[in-house]
Amino acid sequence: MTARPGQAKSSEWHAQWSLFEDDERFLFEEWIRPFTIAGFRGQSALEVGCGGGQHTCYVAEVAQSVTAVDLNTVEIARERTRRFSNVELVEADIASLDLGRTFDVVFCVGVIHHTDDPDRTFEGLYRHCRPGGTVIVWTYSAEGNALMRFIVEPLRKYVLRHLPRRVVYGFSSLLTAALYPAVHTVYRIEALRFLPYFEYFRNFRRLSFDRNRLNIFDKLNAPQTRFTTATTCRRWLDPLRFDPASLSIRRYAGVSYSLVARRREG
């Protein structure tokens, strides 16, 4: 399937997943809680925005089938998932996606906030989830992200997006290294929990330098980011459409939301 009219292709994503691989499985496991990778066992899964295919691989190990969709990086994901016979790659705009079928689990991790219209994208997730199936979203939060929204985003928009990606990669390396002294000293003092990104930097200390650099690069490289509010999360997981007993809206590391819900039957 080729891309439908809608969101334009972005060379930034192809550059990112050509430069990086994400091998921190525990992050994916934490982002999808209370769902688990074991929950995909024997299920049909739709991954909306597969990037380089790293999460596709985790799910393909246990799922009956995985359909992974991306507008920019299908060839990269295809190469990285080629050992799995149960993976189908589709090149399409995830906001206007219409596969004509539904799935047991629909998941969108770290992608919805980079789309032109997150509300429209979420409607696509809901539409592709079978009654009784599960929708999973992990998204950047508006709350707790003032630095990103009002300083980093303007810098990216007016300066960094005009630079070669290799220059942004080099800048990301320098910035990642510069954060280490503060993260391993000041940000270890529990009395200073009021500092911005205190919870986020707990994770920083758990990750390799390469994975931290990927996080920084992702924030400087993304063509656009539309941060998700708590109000939007509650609107997406409308109890009239999802089983109220299944609804989970969980803050993660102070800078994101993990959403999990089971679509109502009927």
C-alpha cells in the first residue's frame, strides 16, 4: 500500500532510524503497562508508527501477526524485522489509515504527538481496534514539559531543522555528555525533587549513553511535536467507547502519558 494524501513524508525520521537503533526493551515494557508483552501472545496486533521496527520485533516474538505501519521508514523496519514471518509492513499516513480490518491490539508508542492531527490519528486507532480489543498509546505530555515546549521547540523549529542531520547528531552528542555531571550529582538529591525533569533524569541514569543520545536527538530532530494534555487523554479514553474498568491513564517519568484501554463490546 502506498501513502494516502495527508501528512507529508519527513526525511528527518528516515535519517533518525538510519542513525539509531533502540534496544532498551524495558522502556517499551514500562510504556505499555499495565499491558504486557505477554498480552500480545496469539493476538493480531497493529503498530501505528513503527519507526525502525524495534518495538515490532518485541511484539512479533509472541503475537500471531503484526501489521506495522509507517510513512517514512518502512524499508528500514523491513530489514530489521526480516527474520519474522508474521510481520507485514505497510507504508501509509497513520492519520488517514484505513486497512479495512480490525485487530486485537492496536498500539502507538512515541508517535501520535508527532502527527499533524493527533485527534484524527487516535480515531484511526479506535477504528482499527476490534470490539473487546485493546488500544495502547504512549505520548509526550504537555504537563511537565515547559522547557521542551517553550525553549527546545522554538530552537528546533527556527534553527535545528535547517541544519544537516549529522550536525544535529553531533550537537545531540555534546548535549548528552553535558547533562551527565548534573544528572549524576544534583539530580540524585531527593530534597531537590522540585527541579524540572527530576523523574525523567532517573531514567537517564538507567540508560546507555547511546540511548540517551537517541532521546536527545529525537527531541531535536522531530519535524513537529504536539504535546498531549491530561484533558485530551481523558477525552480519547471516553468511557462511552471504552470499558471504564479497563481505563488506565498513567504519568510516566513526569513527561509523558501511558494510555491503555479496552474497547467496549458491541
